[in-house]
Amino acid sequence: MPADVRAIDALREWLGALATYKSEAGEALGGFRLEVGRGTDWVADQMHLWQRSIRKCEDAVVQAKAELSARQFPDVNGRMPDTTVQERNLKRAKVRLEHAQDKVATCRKWLTHLPKVIDEVFSGPANRLSNTLEGDVPRGMATLERQIDALERYAELKTDFSTSPSIAPVSPSPPPPGAAS
């Protein structure tokens, strides 16, 4: 009669699930790292876009100032022309320029703070998970495989030892000398 070991199949399933977890968690971690990099790149791209916008806004401010100054001289009749439209255009151009400058400042702030935030919030835990996936999980899987192998060998053993040639039957020992018969 073989040994009564019933959980070997469950252990094999657990080993397979552990291998699947290791693989999927590693892929997910790699995906997260890519997304974090994309986020940083996006902020840098936004800063470059806003810097170009600043140059365009500066040109618009210069043009609006030129239009306003061209209208600030009296006409042939000696009357001052209405400059309301040009003043409004200059004000709008300055507001757009200020907005673009604020956006560049915000992007610069994020580009300096983002690496620290990523390191604190993501990199530390991600590195610990990576170390676990590359070190502890494979060691645990190897231990589990050895235990499964040992249990399989144990389950194949026969429990009837009387037919084993290496074990001799025990004979009764003789009574000690001087014992009454």
C-alpha cells in the first residue's frame, strides 16, 4: 500500500500559479516603468511647446505695440485716433505671453520635482518587488519543486517492509543464565 499523500497535485498547481505570478508581475512592472518614463517625457515635451508659444506671444506683443504706437499720432485734422482696439490687442497679447511663461515655469518645476517624487513613490517599491521577483520567488519555487519531488518519492514507497531483504526477522532472545525455567 503506498503512502497516503494527497496534496501533491495542489502543490504542483501552486507552483504553476507562482510561476505565472512571477512572469505577469515582471511584465506589469516593466510596463509601469515605461509609463513613468513616458510621463516625464510628456512634461518635457510640454515645456518645449510652451517655450515656442512664448516666442510667438513675444512676437505678437511686439506687433501689437507697433500697431498702437502707429495710431498714437494725430491725423491730418489734428484729432487723436481711437486706439481702443490696439490697446485691447496689446493687453490680450501680454496676457497670452504671461500664461505661456507660467506654463513653462510649471513644467520646469515639475521636471525638477518629478524625479524625486518618482523615486520616493515608485522606484523604491518597484525595486523591492523586482528583487523579490528575481530572488525570493525563484528560491521559493526551487524549494517547492524539491519538496514536491521528495513527496513524490515518499508516495511511491511501499509500507510493507517484511518482504525487504535488508531487514531480517527478529528472533526471540535466549533467557539469561540462571533464570528459572
